[in-house]
Amino acid sequence: ITDLARRDEAARKGFETARTALREAAPREGEGLVVDVARPSDIQVFRDGRRFYVGAPPFEAKWKRFRSVQAQIAADLPPSGGEAVDLRFPNQVIIR
């Protein structure tokens, strides 16, 4: 990941987004954070048992958008609900 992140700005920014997510709220014990930068134009993050489709930049704005509705999502879905969060579309957070 480190070599790819150095060569590709999108991959580096995607990795930084994942680090931001980790700093904001540490994963529960036994759960981790995985960043898939294999396709830098379609970054994916796996966290807390969920897949986050982040896509291409701007990463920080997409993560902030999710955080702004995260409490509502948690209230509306059972703990096991919503296996994927899609942040690739402008001004939307899609739960699948």
C-alpha cells in the first residue's frame, strides 16, 4: 500500500481518509480498518463490519457527509443492518 500511495495521489488521499476515520472513532475490539486502493478512482474502506464505497476525491467531504447522518442511520437500522455505505454520489449517503 505504501508504494502505491506514494505513486498515486488518489490512493494516498484515500488512505488518509481511512486514517481520519480511524482517528475519529476507533473500531471496536477485534474489528479493524482495511483500505482497498487497488483502483485509486474507486477507493473502498472496510470498517466496523461495513464496506464504504468512497470512490474518487473529495474524500474528506464524503466522510463528513456520512458522519453528519451516522446517528440517524444508527437509529433507523438494526445493528446488523446496512452492510454497505455508498458515498460515491454527490450529496448522498446510500445504505445497502
